[in-house]
Amino acid sequence: MLSVLIVEGYPDLRKAIVATLGRAHYRCVEVATAEDAIRKLQSGRYSAIVLDPRADVGSDPVMLYLRANQPEQVHNVVILGDEGLPKPFNSADLVARMPVR
């Protein structure tokens, strides 16, 4: 089973993402903050990362960490919000954007 790190500050939206991806047979690890996400990334690798950036993608702490420490992971990020998949999102669109299946 592929593992996905979900980085979303809103608990209800985070749970909806986990439910959607769980139905699609992904194992989800969920965090609310960039700091928690970076700790998770330091201790393991994920098949994909669903990220709602704090600001713009270029200055988001998770993206900065990935670019500096795990650049091969950058192409596995699914961006939510203004710069990616718009919220509210369609469940099928989220699953379709997953970089791994």
C-alpha cells in the first residue's frame, strides 16, 4: 500500500482527504502543520504528499525542506488551494492527481 503524507490545517478537510484516499487504498499519515510535516519527512519517505501551502508554493516551509533535502520528492507533491487543486475539491479529481497509484 502506498503511503501519503497529508498536510492540511483544517481538521474537517484533512479527514475528508484521508477518507477519500483511504477508499482509493492509500495509507495516509496526517499532520496539521508544516513543522509536523517536516518531522515526518525527516523520519520516513512517502509515495506522495498532499500539501495545502501556508503561503505561495515557492516559500512554503515543506516545499523548501523538500527542495533542500529530498529533491526527488518534489514531483510527488499534490498542491491544494489557489495554486493547485481548488478547494472544495472533487474526490475523483484528488485521486486522479495522485502521482502514484
